[in-house]
Amino acid sequence: MSAAPTLDVSVMFHPDRAIGETAELAAEVERLGLAGVWLGDSQSIFRDVFTALTLVAERTSRIALGVGVTNTVSRHPAVIAGAIGSVAEHAAGRTVLLGIGTGETAVESLGRKPATIARMEEVARAVRGLNAGETVTYEGAEITQDWPAPRVPIVFASTGPRSLRAAGRTADGVYLKLGVDPDVLRYAVSNLAAGRAEGGRTLDGFRVAAMVPVAVDDDPAVARDEVRGFAAAIARAAARAIPPEDLPQEIAATIAELERVSSVARGRQSYVQWLHSPEYARMIPDAIVDRFAIAGTAAQVAGRIAGLGAAGVTEVIAPLAMPDPRPALGRIGAGVMPLLAATHPGGRRA
């Protein structure tokens, strides 16, 4: 009988509070036995991600530390290399991960355009080279870093086929925000494998992290309601990124109907208010929640997370972006992790 695939469970926080509070949350993550903490990066909305991660490294001793994710528009590769190198140096041998994406709110708030996939790849190579002590050329200039930094694995936030292939080709892993539908995950893994094959490599050792909303409650209906809006947001983004031929028809039809019935009501309030309104939540069917989130009792959640390992996922990242994430974190740590430990003893736990 083959062993269950190794699967880590981590959480993602928005550093939207004093960094000391974020570090306290991370210490609780470590106490509960999860694998790591990822922090978002958006300079006009959150505290600085690299400063916060350094303090998290101070307050913890074992968990992995991830940037989820920075961008190549508001940050020059020399700045990224120095910042993540400093975190990794201070974390002294622990796993530190650098996520890179096209930008989203960090770029929009500056009135800039998102990065291209080619630029993401160029910056990844530059950061890797700078931290290795190499002289790299970027935008026509030769740049160096005068101190050695630990090698930090780089993961790309990818959804479309071109960005997934780029992640396989250039990065050490991927940060997926595509939900948990088996057909969608097969689409992602297939494109990642194609990118790896361009360099004569396989997916062995490649990190496949899936950022998936997770909610735990003794009443599965309550758990579903907790992540209903978040699941719909991921579904809508996935539908825009995935080619029609790769998106299961029933998902595409459900999302199209959701957009249709919500368009009139959405016009009566701001977009942000609408996304968090009870009216919108009532329009989101369970089919969307079940395909783009994991919600249910502790046993149901543990079972669905465990199943992702067979789909090629190596890490599940639960985003806890609510004002007080402690109750949700406690339910995952106390309810789900002991069940997963029995089925995935090989996973890296703090």
C-alpha cells in the first residue's frame, strides 16, 4: 500500500493590523501545528510584508514564512532580493518562500498596469541571481548585491495557461487560486507539467500550493455561508482566466447565471458592499462553494483537504482575512489538523 502524499496546511493573513498583532497570530499558527504562514502584499492597504515577516520569524521558531504575493511593478528586483534575502537570513535555515504575481491592488492603487508574464519571469531570474551573488542585467543596467543571501524558492501566482506554463518553466512552485474542482486542478497541473517539460524536468519537487477558502463548523450549512462570497470571487476570477475549453461547462453556466441575476441588484450599492452583502450571498449556489472552497464539519474538511494531495497539490493555504481570524484558525487547528495528521503523517508540521 503506497503512502499518502505529503500535504502541508498553512494559512494566509492580510497584514492589515499592527505587525506585532500579525506576529501573535503567527505564533498561534505554530502552536496549533500548521505548516506555515503567508502574508499578503499591497503597500497602500497593508503593513509592509517583509517587515511583518521578519517579526513573525522573531516570534516563531519552526513554521514556514511566505510572501503571498508581491509584484514586479511597485518593487524593483534588487529591492525584492534584498528584502526577501534579509528575511531568509534572519529566519536562519527555515523555509522562506517568495510569491510573485502580476500586481492586482498593489499596482492598481498606483495607477499602473499589471506586470506581464515575461516580466515576472525576468524578475524571478534576477532575484535568484542577485541572492546567489551574481551580476544580473535588468532593464539595461548591471546590478549586484554585495552580501550573500540564502536561496529562496520562488512561486508564481498563476491561473491562466500561459502563466501556469511560466511557473513550471521558471519558478520553484505555483500559488493557485482556482478552487478545488478536479477538472480545474487537472487543467492547472497539466499546464505546469508542460512548463516543466520545456526544461526537461518533471513536477517532482515542484511546490503546488492551493489557496482555498476553508470554513469549519458542526453545521455544514453555516460553514458554507462563511465562505460563500469568497468562493464566488475565486470562481469568477477562474472563469476569466481559464480557456472555455478547459472550464467545465456546468461551472461556466453557473457563473454566467450568477452574474446575470446579480447585475441589477449590484448597481444599487458599491462593488465592495455588494460582495459582502447577504443579498449576494443568497444568490451563490452550493455548487460554487463546493468547487471553489472547502466547508463542512472538521471530518468533512479534513477529508477534502486530504483528497487534494492525490490531485497533485502539496500545500493548502487557508486565507483568514476576517477582522478576527482566531476562531476560524482555532477550528482548523484543533478540529482538522489532528484528523489530517492520522492520514498524512509525512506532512511538515510545526
